[in-house]
Amino acid sequence: MPCLVVVGSGPGIGTHVARKFALSGFDRIALLARSPLQLDEDKDSVTAAAAAENAKVHVGTYAIDITNSVQLLDVLDQVACELGPPDAVFFNAARVKSSTLLEADDEEILYDFKVALPFTLHESEGQEKAKASKPSLLVTSSHLTSTPEPDVFVLSLAKAAQRNLVESLAQVFRPRGVHVGLVVVTGPVAPENKVLSPKNIADETWALYSQEEKDWTLDVVLKEPR
């Protein structure tokens, strides 16, 4: 049975994507995030949702600083040993923090790049080697890639670079049978939203994953109606 790795778990998009995949046949879920306490809450949420639908799922939690490349590789090896190689990876990690154009320092910029880029680059190759039936690397993206906002200058930079990387990876790995794609969230996420709710974003992520290879698209763009 298939395994999903969620990088950047949390009570919003990350947990809802994990729940959606668990209810759709994935019986092994790995949740990666910085906070052990948050990971425990996320695990309870996923297992409770699965139990309510009589679905069996094993959820592993892994506290990690994804900017630490050595720790990252160790955790990925641990996931593979404990749950098996991932069939799909959902990358949802980002640091949403105010930053001012012309005032952000080099360290702040480099830190956000280290959050957004190295894992995506590494795991695209990992998916090629996983020999899954539908190897996939799906990444949460943003409208900031094309419409940057000065108040979140550093995040805008990181998201633009991340999209560039994902598009490049898609060109390389699509011919090799790996679906690399983007879930583009174009505004604030809230449970009461029609489109930009965690539940609907999870549904759209599953739809992107479920595409047949001949129908693969690079992205799904989600925008709240006015």
C-alpha cells in the first residue's frame, strides 16, 4: 500500500492533505515539521479522520529542521526504513513572516531559500528512484511568484525561486515518469472559504495527484471568488 510524506505538516493545509490521502487509500503517512507538539496533534487528527471512515493508516511523525541538510537526509532514510519509500511527497513548508524590501539582510533571505529549495531538489530524484506506481512530488506555491508583495519580500523571492526550480524539475523528470507539480494558493487560507479552505485545497491536491500520466498538468491554481 502507498506511502505519503508531508513536509511542513500543520493544522491547515498539511494535515488536511494527509487526511485526504489517508481516506483515499494511502495507509502510511509520514508527517515532518519542526514542532513535536504540533506533530502529535496532527497525527491525532489524521488517525481520527481515518478511524471515522474505517480506514487503516499508520502515521509516523518526524521533528526536523529542513534547513539542516544532514538531518534532512537522515530523517528521509528513517522514513524509508520505518514506512517504506514514499509513493508521493507533498512539500508544504514555508516561513510566512513580514520582511521589508531593502531592509531584509542576507541571512534572512538565505534562510528562506534553504526552507524552500533543497528538499524539493533532493526529493525529485528520490521519487524517480522510489519505483512507485505514481511517483509524485507536489509543492504548495503562491501568487507571490508572479505578483510579489514588498511586505513579504523574502517569502516572495523564495516562492519565485521555488517555482522556477519546480518547473525545471518537471521538464527533467516528467519524461522519466515522475509527476512534479504545484498547488498554487493565491490568498489567505481559512476554513470558511469556498476555494481557499484547507479541505478544498486537499481535494485539489488529490485531484492533481490522481491525474493520468497523459493528462499531467504542472499546476492547479486556486483562487477565492469575489
